[in-house]
Amino acid sequence: MSKLTLEVAVGVLLNPDGRVLLGKRPADKPWPGWWELPGGKIEAGENVLEALVRELREELGIETTLAHPWVTYTHEYPKNFVKLSFCLVREWEGEPQCLEGQELAWVNPQGPLEVGPVLPATEPPMKWLQLPERYLITHIEEPGRLPAYLEQLEQALQQGPALVQFREPAWAARPDAEFHLHQAFLQVVTLCQRYQARCLVNSLHPESWWDHADGVHLRASDAQALSAKCHDTLTSVPAISKGLIGMSTHNESDIEIARKIQADFLVLGHVLDTASHPDEPGMGWARFARLAEQAGLPVFAIGGQSAHTLADARTHGAHGIAGMRHMLDNNPA
């Protein structure tokens, strides 16, 4: 007998200090005593945001004034599937109230939760919230540019939380590059550690470097090869990294592979036209939004991104933005 799928709109209420609102399920409901994010079933004729606004009004007595789609994720419970459309709620009117007999608590997703247990479907978004909204990709290119780049990167890290990816294809292609490039990589990692920013290494660089980073970012071609190898040997995907796993994606096939290899997040694009791809028009925000909804994971938009495009990216379901040159300015995203 096939399981039914329940479609639910879920609100991730973020207060100014980054805390998230959880509610404790009352004794007269399934899973009593477990903590969850607020929300409820999407009714016939409603879209996700309409259902979210209604549910938060009925459950918490607030009027949502700024919310946007985030991650659409399907969780399997013993009796059914639940398709959860998580939305980030940044502004509302009124003070959240316990209108349905629940307890409420503001928790910090960056550390161990002060309450528990949480519903199984609530665990993934609490982990995703630990990802910053800015993903800075290095663009040093040659040894002589390293000091200036490290200064730029430090200024960017001073602006607030960020994730960093070490990716240097041009430098890696230079003769006898590996030693000096590895030293540059270690300097970038050290700088990131100083600002408590996680640094991933791109899979174009030697695998021996991966343990020195906070994770690995896989090119689509490398992820495809890994996925194919696992399929050929009829084995599950091995542990790729002790830390985060990111993946570059461009289409539905890439997204399917990302789920197979259990990536933690995706970078999707390019979205807007860029100087680095002059003959390839960007996919545009509409296609980005459709693909992001399929991902089931946080998605960073890449291609023409800067602090000025973050609002558009959020509106179309992005967790945040990724890039090189325009991500190092002094205006925090």
C-alpha cells in the first residue's frame, strides 16, 4: 500500500539575533512533547506563501510581512510522506503567541539546541541554517596577487559570516605550481579560521588537501564520475569528506547526482549573464527558481551575483549567493 503525501507550509521565523522559533507539540496531538517549526497543511486553492500566512496567523497570532521560499524537502514518516515547503520569515507584525496549546522557544541554530527532542523533519533545516548566505570563491590566479587577495578576503570576512571555497584553476595550470599553490591554500584556510569561517577546497585540487579544509566542493564532472563509479560497483556512495560537501550544478541531472552523493548544499547557475561566460546566456531567475525547488537542499545562486542581487536570489528560493570578484566588495550581502 502506497503512502499518502501531505503538503505542508513551514515558517522559519528568524529574529534579529538569528534565533529561530520552535513550538512544543501539545499532549493531544501526534508526537506530543516534540519540538517543531510552525506551519501546517496547504489547503486546496492556496499557494505556499498564502498557506504560510494563514497558518502563522492561526497558530501564532502574527501577520507575516516578509517571507520567501527556501527549501522544499520531502520527509518519510512511518505512515506517510510529508512534503515540507520551508520559508524564511524575516518580518512580521505582533508577538508570537501560544494559540494552539503549544509552548514556544527561541533557539540558536548555530549551537546545540536548548530544547528537544525535535521532530525528525525539523532537524535538516536547523542544520541548513548554519550555512552563511555568502559563499566566497577565491580568484587569485598567480603568486604575485596573493598578498592583495588575502587583504581583500580579510576585509570581506570582517563584514560578517561567510563560507569560502579555494578554487584556482588558472594557478594550478602553471608549471611547477603545486608547492606554492598549496602554501596559498593553507594561508587562506588559516585566515578563514581566524574569522571562524569554514573553507572548502574545490575538487580540481589534490585529494590530499581535503583533510586540511572544512569540506570539499565538487565540480559537476567529478560528482558525476563518483556517482557512476558507485553505480558500476553496486555500492553506496563512500564518505567523501569529513566536513561539508558542496556541488556545482547546472540542470536537473546534476541535482539528481547531488542528492545521490548526499551533498550538503548546491551552487546553481549561472543565473545572470557574466563576463566569464560571454557566449552563454544565464538561465535567469525563473529557471533558477524551478531548479532550486527540486533540490531539497540549500542552493546558492551564482553568476552575476553581488550584495545587490541577494534580495532577488532570496525571492527565487536561494539560500544565498556565491561568486568571485563582486563578492569581495565592502558592502555586506
